Amino acid sequence: MPKSLTKIWLGGLKRLFAIQTEHARATTKRAAKRPATRSASTVAKPSAKVRPTVTRDVPQRGARESRVRPRAAAWASGTWTRSFHSAPAAPGSLVNHLQYGLYLPSGKPLKRAPLIVMLHGCKQSIDEFAEGTRMNLLADRYGFAVVYPEQSKHAHAHRCWHWYDDTDRAGRAEARSVVSLVDALVDTHGFDRERVYVAGLSAGAGLAALLALHFPEHFAAVALHSGPAFGEAHSGIAAMDVMRRGTRQDPVALVDAVADVTAYPGMPAIILQGEADRVVAPVNAEQLTGQFLRLNGIVDAQGARRVGDVKEDRKATVTTRDYTRGGRRVVRLCRVHGLGHAWSGGDDAVPFHSSKGPDASSLLWDFFRHQRRADAARPAARAADGPRHRAS
């Protein structure tokens, strides 16, 4: 039996890597057909080597373009800092030096500025994630900061977050390290503690769900892109099964098994999923939606809607379903037509990002900017009429 389970795990990884390789080859062919518009000696990609507190100015917009025209420069016009944070050690472990990249927009006040936490997926670096999502360009436009925690290869050979192992030695410890980093950045730069948001792709979405579940007082909203449903997987093998098929158990019942819903302060959530995803089955998005409806008190323990309204809007590239309460959007599901396991509306030149579909980064910010954690930094009891959030 152990031998066959190992084969299943390795088979899943091979499929994931095969998709990445196929994407890279297709991108190279498309790039070769396009006429070059810029010299190959244009500003080089920032080094991925980590040094303690290394800060540099980022090339101005247009100084570095993707191979997929007319994509804007990923690094915008602000300041990119590569550093590490000494997070509290997990029980029985050494001090955790969490590597991260911090983007600060140019010419914008940092005091009371929002902060977005971006969690990459497997086989990604934070440089690639920043480039592929182009979130830094939005930061320049709207004046928020972005932090990109990076999983160490010592913790996982493929830089996967341990979202499925919710223990103090794995996923819970990684989530706690991210919270420690966020608190330190808020204290250092004076970011708005009521407007801290977390977003993740794939395994990063899995870790974002853990953060929302266990540390809701630190975040005003969560975004999950191509993420797995939570609560059932407790091992790598089980994680692959959830990714392929969704949870076998009732996803709403799983929420009640891992959280005290009556005391939970609520967490607005936007969930994005490609309908052609062959790595994380689209059923996961539907199950995640049900789970966050439960966490926000919109459905009961049987999954039946008890409050609020629902509206669905189908367009050429995406079908959107909004769950609202009191006129405020609480949970949004976006199903992107024809999109595989990739960031919607991203940079085709970067693996796990696709130009198909709407710009996910813009969708995230449009959702986030209306959310504020009014009771940030202190435990909150769930009010009788729902989560204690207010619109910004």
C-alpha cells in the first residue's frame, strides 16, 4: 500500500510539472513569432539571491517589459526590498528565518496605507509571482504596499506551503510566521492594521485559507486563486486527492469540525478558479465558497442559505456569483472560462500565469478595497448579525 500511494503522489507531481513545461514551450514559440521591440540588454531581472535587508530602486514603468507585448513592467516605479524575518520558532524547531520581498509604491504615503500579502504557489519564486501577477503596478496606482513571503527550499524542495498539515510543525507554523512578519511590517512602516489582506495561488491559497481560519483578527479579507478546499487533507497524499477530486466529506461540515463558527469574526472572501484546471479540480472552488459562506454566517450547518442575497452574472470570459448581506458583498466566486492552473489575466511569459480571463489582480483589489477589519489586533466575538466588518 505505501508503495502505491507514493506512485500516486509522484504521478500528481509529474502532471503538474508537465503542465508547466508545456506552458513554457508554448510561450517560447509565441515569443519567437513576435517582432522584438526592445533590446535584449534591457534591465535584467532582479537577482533571486537573498541578502539581509537589501533595498534597491525598481526600474521605471516601461523600462522592463514582458516578452508578451504590450505587458507593462512587473517592477513598476517603487522600491523592492529582499530581506528575511526572524519569526518565532515552532515547538522543537530552530528560529524560522522567513524570506520575503516587500514592494513600496513610489510617491505614496505609507502611513495608514493598506497592505496585501501575496502567497506564491509550488515551483514559484516571489520574483516570478510579482512579475506574473503585476500586483506592484496596481500598488503604484492605488497606493498600497505588497509583501511576498517566500517558502524555503529547505522546508519543501518545490517551495510548496504545507497547507494540508495544520500542525505547529508545518502549516500552522508557516501561517504563524506570516502573521509575525505582517505584524512587524505594520509596526515598522505604520501600515493600516484594519486594511491588511491576504491572497494566494494554489498551495499559497491553501496557506491563505489557514491564515483566514486561525488568524482572522489580522486580516480584513482573503483571496483564493486555484486553491484546494480545506479541512480534509492531513498528508501529502490526501492533499493530492483533494486537489484532484475535492473533499469527499461535506465541506460545510468540515468547517464546523475545525472552527467555532459561533465565535468566528467572519472573513470576506473572493475565490477564483479556472474551469479548465487539471491540477486543482474546479469543484474545489465551489466547496471553498460553501466553506466561507459558513464562516461568514450566510449558510447554516446543513449548507442552506439563511441570510443575504445571491446574484450570478455570466460574461464571455468569466461567470461571477456574489453573495451579499445588507447590500455588502461578502463572498464572491469567479469561474474563469477556459483557464487552466494559472493566474487569470496574468503575464503569459511567466509559468502559472495566463493572459486568459479577467485581470485577477484588479479583481482582488476591487474586492479588498471595500473591506476593513474594524476590530483589528484584538480578539473579536462574532456579533449575532454576522462578522464585525465595515465597508471602507
